[in-house]
Amino acid sequence: MSHPIMSYPKLPELPQQFLTKLHDAGYEAYAVGGCIRDLLMDRNTHDWDFTTNATPLEIQKLFSDSFYNNEFGTVGVPVLIQDHEEIYEITTYRTEEGYSDRRRPDIVSWGKTVAEDLARRDFTVNAIAYDGKKIVDPRAVGDPETRFEEDALRLMRAIRIATQLRFTIEPFTAESIRDNARLIHHIASERIRDELFKILKSEYAADGILLLKNHNLLYEIIPEFEKAFATEQKSPERHHIYDVGTHLIESLRNCQSTDVITRFATLLHDIGKPETYEKNDRGVITFYNHEINSTTIAHDIAKRLKLSKKDAGKLVRLVRWHQFTVDERQTDKAHRRFVRRVGKEYIDDMLDLRVADRLGGGARETSWRLELFKKRIEEVQQQPFAITDLKINGTDVMKELNLKPGPEVGKILKQLFKDVEEKRIENEREALLNSLKRFKH
């Protein structure tokens, strides 16, 4: 369906120049997909895609610095935007047939019209074309069942787009997602992970996870969640008001970090509670050592979704140590032990998780003890954490005490570090050198 342009925003200068160049050469050409969706929603976009009846060879004749990606029939054109290079992609109209692996089309052919090209796309919101004068909006892109059977990743893409744009999924499409959720197992773990992480990165990540749950996808991706929603927590002597699954989602909702691994750890931090559930004769519920069980499950999930070694390590560490003690009577030694366990680089992430955990359990604000804990952690991080942080080294020790390399040098440095750690001497070069006098024979 074509609509004459009336009050739609103007195209930015560069995309309009692209279209004009193709039009002036006698070709049809449209900006298409997410860029037009964002333009109509008054959202910034730099990801511009174009479709045309010109062949790749004809496109390359018009854009001399272009390159041809033969696999997809797409010509890439480098453009300079605010001192950095981006790639505008121009694709010849095409049609697609057969998705035997439920991921990629078996046959790709050149199309004759923009309508044919739009008909191969996944969702109506991504199948809008604009040539600078008129909008082409087919309103419906085939049967949802067929679209999901063609490429099962569209199941997650639907949830992700609805999450990012705050859209409602059309009822028939939503029903089709629920009915076809198991098709997601045909998709590579890496692609599932990437879509999941896009949901977690969005402003409305918690709502996105709920959409996955309500459309039967969450249990297919992370089946461990099924028991979580069936595990109660509310009982005498406990502050929780939600079941475990709801608590995890509400914790994610309250996570202030924008780091995707910290958000993922927040979503998984109590995932091992169902297996540690116990209820005594007074009705008090406990989950002893649940953080250890949660760590094992988080490790399995990271492996299943093929997280990088670094991301998996961070995820597991945050989950493992999230159940730390906060007590105003804690010593500096206890605080240093906490920093070593978590790692200096992850302290802020861990504290974000802890605040989210508390608020996700129904608390209205963070506790004064946690605020004091944060302050103490900042203070101890200014102190040395290892022998290598001392202001003198083994060479200094050997020179000052006329020693040869050997285990005695290490023992002396270890004692000096202990003295600094327990604040018997300052970590200052002069003070440490002066302290070496007691080791002279």
C-alpha cells in the first residue's frame, strides 16, 4: 500500500542524496526497514539501508568507492559522518524461497518490484519503504506461522523489537510465537545470545524478559527459570515478597548498571534457589548455600550460550559472591577479602547487583549499612592489596640488606606487606626502607 507523503519528517541529507542519485539515473530506490521506522518515530538512526531495481553492477557504476557483498546481493558504500566512516547498504529487489534449516533461504532471486522485496521481510514495522515522496507500507507481511518457520530467530526478534520500541505484539502474531516457541532450538546459541543481550541492554529489559516468559520463549532459552517461578520466598523472618522468578525480574528492573553482563548476573543471581529450598515447622523458608548452586547454573548457562571466557568469568564471579555480609562491625581485613574475591574491576558492578537485589525483594530503599559498606570499600581500595603494591621491591631489599636472590627476600617482603596491611607501618618508601633495619643480622 502506497501513501503520499504529507507530514512525515524529511530524510537526512546523505540518505536523500543516495536516493536522488539512483532516481536521476532512472532507477527506483527506497530507504527501507528500521531506518524508516525510526524516522517516523522521530528516533535517531545511523543504520541506513536502501533497496532498488538497479542491479549490483549498475549500483557500483554509480558509486565508484562501493564494494559488492556477493553473498547477499548487497552493495556497500562507505560514507563519512562526523569524522567516522559508516557503510550504507544498497540491495537489489529480491525474493526468497524455502527455509529448510529455519535460518536462511534456500533460493534467493532478483525481484521486480518493491512490494516483492518487502514481502520477504519479517515484521510490518521493518517492512516500510520511503523514496522521499511516498511511503510504501504493506501493513501485513504474510502469515506469522510461515515467517517463524522460515527463520525461527524471528521469534526472539519480535520480543526484542517490542521491548526496545515499547510496542504491543499483534494478537495473532503473539499466539503464533507461543505455539512455535520450540522452533528456537533450530537457532545457533550465539544468535540467541545476541538477541537476548539486546533485550537486556534495552531500557525496558525486565519487561522484555517478561515478554519472553509470556510467549513461552524464556523456558526454552533458560529452562532453569521454570522452577524459579514456582518457588515461594515469602515467610516469617524473611523480607522477600515475591517468588524467586519474579524477584529476579524485579531485581533486573532495579539494576542501575548498563553493563549487559551485570544485568545478566542480576537476572541469574538466585537461579539456584529452587534446589536449596527448605521450609521448617514454623514456616520459615531458607535457601542455604544457594549462591553456590546458582554459580554452577550460571556457568552452565554461560557455556550453553557460548559467552566469551571474559564475560563468563565475570558472570560467574558476580553470581558466586553476591551473598556477601554487610555489617558495620566488619574489619578492614574483611573488606579487603571481599575486594579480592570480587576483583577491583567488578566492585561497582557487584554493588549495583546488591542494590538491585534488595529493591527487587520489595525494599523501598538501600540500607544505611550498605551505604557505609560502599564507603569502607572505597577506603580500603586506596590501600595496597598485594606485595607488588609496596613502594619497595625485592631489588631494594637485596641492596639494603646485602642479600642474594632467594626465598628470604620473599619472606621479608611478605612480612612488610602484612605490617602495611595491619597499619603498623605506612606504605611509603622511606618508612619501608627504615623498617628493613630490623631484618639485618
